[in-house]
Amino acid sequence: MLASRDDPLRIEPRRVCIIKPSALGDIVHTLPAMAALRGLWPRAHLAWVVNQGLRGLLDGHPQLDEVIAFDRARVLTTRGALGFGRFLKGLRDRRFDVAIDFQGLFRSGLMSWATGAPVRLGASDAREGATRFYTHLAVTSRRSEHAVDRMLALAAACGADVSNPEVQLAVNDADRAWARDAFRGLPRPILVLNPGARWLTKRWPPERFAAVARRAVEAYGGSIAAVGAVEDRPLVDALATAIAPLPMLDLCGRTTLPRLAALAARSDLFLSNDTGPLHLAAAAGANVVGVYTCTSPRLTGPRGPRVADVRSCVWCAPSFVKTCPRLDCMTELTPERVWNVVRARLEAPADLDR
């Protein structure tokens, strides 16, 4: 059965399960839809299924009643089938009235079916046969709609008002205090660099980040900081070497997701490859510049009041390939081009309190 903004489901559930296990940027894209559902069902018990490693983004969120962690790494082990079965049984035992699959893949569709909810909603363009697990479909198009709008379409299909989407993050006073302490005494403007990305083809070289950072310090003074996950340590080390002798605050591996959001919000600019922290920073209201080599922000880029991007113009862009023997985009996308956008954003009027 199809559902849409014009002909939504008319339901009043007591217990609702949001299914969106990953990834970081995709979860950020879903937060406006979750806020819309909370506005539609203010008294319902709202739960979210998320990968264990990303639950920090949702724990303590003011619009959620429960976070259900899915340990994907454990499920993929030889004993994973048994553990996954127990996980699915745990979903059924919670007796949800509505399950909404925002992921749209086989595993998440199976989770929605396992809840036993009488209403199981998913996207019409869900992949891997996930639609077979749903009772209702929301009409969406991943080829023409931005990811945020696709997620909002599912909320609208339930009857939610999505005309003024909002984003809240689970950032508390302790996280904001940590960010204040991390930047204490640093001259402004503070430029935060995020040189990591999961795909090799998304990793604009650290020495090019460094070239932009040096231009910023030459033009405005200020300070440089670097962030990244533990696995980004080689990239951040290369960045520090390239920036030397300028000092750099190294925060690689030292931030939780809420702390990273608080840190980005307190920075003067957050410069990042196309990866999850870029979306998180934009949602936190940070002044951000995204660097796009093999990808494009058109359908999956960050949304926010202070978002800018720089894109490669090579013949194959955007290719969305994870491996490439040429990497012409890394050469074509020069520090000068990125610097021009960074300078414009640093000179834009500040409109958020730090």
C-alpha cells in the first residue's frame, strides 16, 4: 500500500521503531524526520535501532525514549546468526505498533519485519529486496531527491508536518564545556581540519589541507586544529608534518561524536572531506566547507545554514568510485581553489554564538 504526504497513514501508535543503523552522515540526514515524527506523536515511545559504534550520536537525545544498539561486528562473526536471531527476537518482544525502515536494505527490512509491527513503512526505492518486508511504501527517488528529503517523505507518509524540518543533536553541557576547554587560549579564527575519509578516493591529500591552513594563518592569524578517528592517525600525522613549523592542536581520536559536534560549533570554520563528521559539523551549525573529489553534494551533501563546498571538475567527476588508479581529481582540485572558498566563509558575518 502506498502512502504519501497527500494521502498519509492515519495512525496513533503507542510504540514506534525507527530503523537507521548507519552511517554517521545518513543518521544525521534522518534526524529531521525523527523530529517531525516526535511532533506528530508527542506521547509515543520512540526507539531507534543504530549500530553500536554510532549510538553516542543518539544516547540522551531529547526526542528519543530508547536507543537499541545493533552490534554489527558481532553479527558478522561465525556465531553471529545466533546473536542476530536473539536481536530480532528482542525487537519483537518490544511490541512496536509502527516500524519505519529509513535504511532501505535487506538487513534493515528484515529488522522491520521482525518487530511484528502491524504497520511497517519503507521507501519505494529500497534496495536488496527490502520492500518485501513492508506493509506500506512511501514514494521516494534516490536519483532525484536529496537524502534529507527522502527521509522526510517517510515521516510525511505518516502524517507528520515536514514543512519546517529541524535538527537537534545529543550534545550536553559537559560536551560543550569540553570543547570550550579544548580551545581555551587559542587565538581566533580557529580552523578545524578533518583530513580522513573511509574511501581513498575521498581523501584530499593532507599536504593540500596544510597549504590551505597556512594561507589562513598568513591572512588572519589564528589557530589550526585537526580531528579524526583513531584510524585517521597516519593522515593527521602527515598533516602535522606538512603544517610544521606552525603549531597544530591534535585532537585525533580524542573526541566522542557529541564532543566533535560541540567542537565544530565553537570553531570558526570546519574544513573536511566528504565524510560523516562534515555532516555532523553542519548539523551543529558550524561554518563548514566540504571538499568533494570523486563525489557530489547534490543528493547526499550536508544541510545547514553555513555550508559551502568545493568540487573537482575532472572529466569523470562525480564518479563515486571507491578505488581509482589515476586520482586525477586530487591534482585538479588545487589548494588555491579551496582557499578561495575558505577565505569567503571566514570573512562571512558570524551569526552563531560560540
